Amino acid sequence: MRFVHWVSAGLLAAAGVGGGAIPALATGERANVEIKDAAGKALGNIVVTDTTGGALIQVKLSGLPPGLHGFHIHETGKCEGDFASAGGILNPLGAKHGFANEEGPMAGDLPNLIVPSNGEIEIELITTLISLSASGEEGVFDADGTSFVIFEKGDNYVSDPEGDAGKRIACGVFTK
Ligand SMILES: [Cu+2]
């Protein structure tokens, strides 16, 4: 059984890494993902780095509506129009969606982003459900690429296929 683990920024700061800079990790592959909203406005960046504990996801975004937002890794690296172009959630194993789903989760499932009232969010988390370096079923850099998609509403972690999270409001393509 695999889980998504949280790494709090506070823990990293307590270990002496803090200061807001991305720690220099002795690790493998890294992806940078520029996130834009549906109007094409840049909202910030997400950096993904393979570590020995899983894929570290470092999120630094601003300009999102406050509140809960579904947050997933999607199967196609294309962010156009209403972002339907990004396809479904990355799901090479054919699972159902959601951490609370008996038949879940999908590889691309992630915890909700909880955006504070100023619209700025800076968080770090680790998922063991994907790996940038994997070429097989958990791989990210396949021929048609991969993307992050952020949703209008919170993901309920159980409704297939996307947690009843409403419209897709932001998207970004994984770039090596
Ligand atoms: Cu999604």
C-alpha cells in the first residue's frame, strides 16, 4: 500500500534548510512546471524532484482564489482552452480516483491545495505514487507528456474520476 506523505515547510526549516530557497537535493530528475490560469496569466511555478522518499513537489503560486482546490497530475502535457486537453488524471494502473476510494488512488492523485485569503500558497509535499525517472507504468515523461491541473473546488477524494472538483482553473506542463 502506498500513501502520499506531507512534508511540512516547518520541518524543513527546523532542519536548517529554511529561508524559502529550494534545498539542494542530491537526487535524480527534476521537472519545472509553469502554472497559468485559463486566461493565460502566470500564477507561478511547481518544481518536482525525484528523491529517495518519492517525488518532492514544491508549490509556489499566487493569484488563485482562496479556499480548497483539487490538484492532480494529468496524463497529457497540453494546457489549452478549458484544459480538457490535459486529459484525465495520470492513471497507468487503471485505479479509481481518490485516497478515500476503496479502489484508489490514481497515480496522479494529490491532496487539495488550500489557498489562504491572500491567494498565495507555498507548500511542499511528497508523493510516492509517481517517479520522474520511471519509464514504465509510473513514468511521467512519456511521449505525450504530463501536466498539473488545479480545479475550481475541493477534491472529495472519492468521486470518480476527478473528485467532483468542478472546472479546471489552472494548468502547467512538466518540462525537464
Ligand atoms: Cu484533475
